[in-house]
Amino acid sequence: MIEALDPSEDLISEVATKASKRALCIFAHPDDLEFTCGGSVAKLALDGWSIDIVITTSGNKGTKDPSVTGQQLAGEREQESRAAAFILKANEPKFLGFPDGMLHANDELREILVREVRRLRPELVITWDGFRPGFNHRDHRVTGISTYDAIYPAADDHLFYPDHKDEGLQPHRPSAMLLAGTDEPDYHIDIEPFMDIKINALLAHVSQMGDRDAEGLRRMYQDRIQASAPDGDSANLPKLRESFKKVILRR
Ligand SMILES: [Zn+2]
């Protein structure tokens, strides 16, 4: 068991020094990670973190091309995701294969996520803020809520899903979570040195990019950051940043 994290210190440095440099990103669709935290993942990887990725759907919707089947699209998008992970220096993503747009926050999904947490034993988990009011995509909400429910209290309690013991899995609780897509950001990562890597990883999602190029993506991202800055607050924040709500998990 690690020492408690000090909330006044930098969360990621605290986890790295007091626990270990193992992160797990759990998102809904193949390009969610690159949009929300591609720069942060590139930074963590460069700092020596091992980064695993679990994606709950394979993105088998999300095309305007009437000749493409869902299965073709899923295969294509999984491949794009592997290429993007390679660019970010993360480990190869695992796809849970639920149909896009049809996720439910039920026990089936929670058990699968508990198994992944027990198997990969991350100290930092990055996922969607599923509790954000008015969050507009069900898969994002469900993935965020189910990840939270899997981590607390289920994954660390051996009475939840006791059959996992037969698979050689032990209870585990990560030290902290970072919630992306939040309305209440309180943790910002400066991604200026990693912006090119983020853009390259986004461009790996060829089927989703339409005619957007590197310059267009950069502009879109800058506009979005500016729009999201609370009045008067932005002067103190990194100019190019990815923002999260932090959750410290007590032991
Ligand atoms: Zn998505």
C-alpha cells in the first residue's frame, strides 16, 4: 500500500514517486483519447510511463459513406487507433467490441472493466467525466460512469467478482483518476511541446479527419481552448493545455 497522496502537490509527480508510472486510459471510441489527452499521454510516455488503453466500442458508426459496413469501419478504426497509440508511444489498445452508440452502464461492462483494472494494475486512470451534466454522447457518459464504478469500490474488493481469483487476478485500487471532457477542470497539463505528436496521432484517424489537415486541427484545438478558458483565469494556465478533473482515491 502506498503513502497517501498530498493534494497540494502535483498529482502526476506524486503518483510517479509514491506509486508507479503505470497509467490506463479508458475511452469510448477509437479517437477519444487523441482528442482529449493525446498530448498528455505523449508527455507521460516520454517521462517513462507505461500506458495501456482500453476502448469500449470499436467505433463501428461515425461515417457518412453509405457503402461502408459497420464491421469494415470497426476494423479500419481499430487499425487507426493502433497507429495512433504507436505515435504516442502507448501500448497497443484493447477493444472491448461493444457496438458504437449502444453502451449500457450495467454489470457486464463493469465486470469487464474491473478485470482490466485488476489485470493491468494502473496507478493513474484517465477516462471521460461521465457525471458531467448534459454530456452529449451516451457512450462517453457510460464509459466514464462505468469506469468510476469499476474502480470504486469494485476492483479493490475481493467480494466483487470473486471468480477473478481463478484467473490469477488480485484486487487493485489505482491512486488517482483524471476525468476528461469535464466542466470542472482543476488539473491542466501543458502540452505545447507535445502538440505536434498529438496532431500526428489525430491524423492517424484517417477515416474521421475528412479534409482536416495538421494546420486545421491545430487551429480547431486552439479555438477550443480559448473558448473553454474561464474569464480572467486563462493567464495563469498553460497556453496549450489538456484539462481534467482530478480524483484522488483514498486507500
Ligand atoms: Zn467519442
